Amino acid sequence: QHQLQESGPGLVKSSGTLSLTCSVSGGSISIQNYYWGWVRQPPGKELEYIGSMYYSGATYYNPSLRSRVTLAVDTSKNQFSLELSSMTAADTAIYYCTRHVFQYAFDIWGQGTTVAVPS
Amino acid sequence: QSALTQPRSVSGSPGQSVAISCTGTSSDVGAYNYVSWYQQHPGKAPKLMIYDVTKRPSGVPDRFSGSKSGNTASLTISGLQAEDEADYYCNSHAGTYTYVVFGGGTKLTVL
């Protein structure tokens, strides 16, 4: 059973770029039928899909964030990553890395990492 | 405004049943049998409770069940227990451009 763990800075400057990494343990990231993605949750608010990717490199983005998001996978390190540019206070949230199937059922979640962007 | 509409809150007494609705459109909930439900306790990551409208992952009690009619999906929790008190979110596949949308969440209070 895969386990996920996010890592990255807790504070990002306004207009800066957020870089997060998700380390996958308990199994290979290069497994068919599973996608690796990111979901965020602003304080006291609902979940928001950021994007996801397949180990082959295919990527899928939330249209509202597409222009600012870069996803990558490193199969040699069993990790995948998120970069979100032009950060503002509105990007302050808990960022979760997740695993999902084609039907977008997110079945495994990391513990989440809090990212703040001072206004 | 969230893409999928959920009631802000629902409540029930121990042993009772409650239902949480999730209303979308013919482009998401109505178009695909790919609705999922998540339980989130304070300070914790969401946990998948229902997928593909009606299926339960291993380990999820059969007190949790899902259904769908038209553009509205529902999560029903029967035999309410104190530990069911949490926030519940739905999501739905939404096609090959938007991919997935979430509901605004429903706070379940066990009285």
C-alpha cells in the first residue's frame, strides 16, 4: 500500500514560486492505473483540485490554475512534484499530495503541508 | 462558489440516518458514474468513503452508502455514531477539460 509524504517550505513570498515534493513509499510510482496528484484546501474552505500526472508523464491541470502549475515525476526517486508560480495570499492553503484512479477517486492522501503567503 | 452544491450542515442523533446531497450538472454528476465521497476530521487529511457512486473501499463500514439520481448524488449514513461527526465532501469527474470538481463540504453534527 502506497504512503505519501509532502515536503517543502511553509512560507512563500508573494509573487514567488512554491515547490513541493511528494515522496512515495510502499510501492512503485510507476504503476499502471494510478495517477499522482495535488489537492489544496484554503483555511476553513473546500478542497480544490490542482492537477495530476501519470508516471509516463501525461499531465492534467485544473483549468483555473493551468497557467501557473508545473507537475513533474521522478521515477528514479519515486517522487513527484508541484511548482506553483506567482503566489499570492489566495494560495495560502494546506497542500495534499494524493493518489487517484481514472475516475478521480482519491484513495490515498499525504498528511498535508501548510503553505502560507504573507500579504 | 463551489462547482458542486452541498448543504452547509446536517445533524442527527446517534442511531439515526442522515443523507447529504451533492448537486452538480449534466456535465459532471449527471454525465458520469464517478462520484466519490470523503470524510475529513479536523486537522486530518480526507478519507475516501465512497467511489463510483456506490462502491465502498475496503474497511469502510457498510453504514455508509451512496446513490445518484440525475444531477444529484447522495451519501447516506445509517446508525449514526459519534465518530461520524466530521466534514464530508463529494467530487465528480467532469470531463477531459475540467477533469474533477469538488463540493463545498457539509459539516455533520452528531447530537
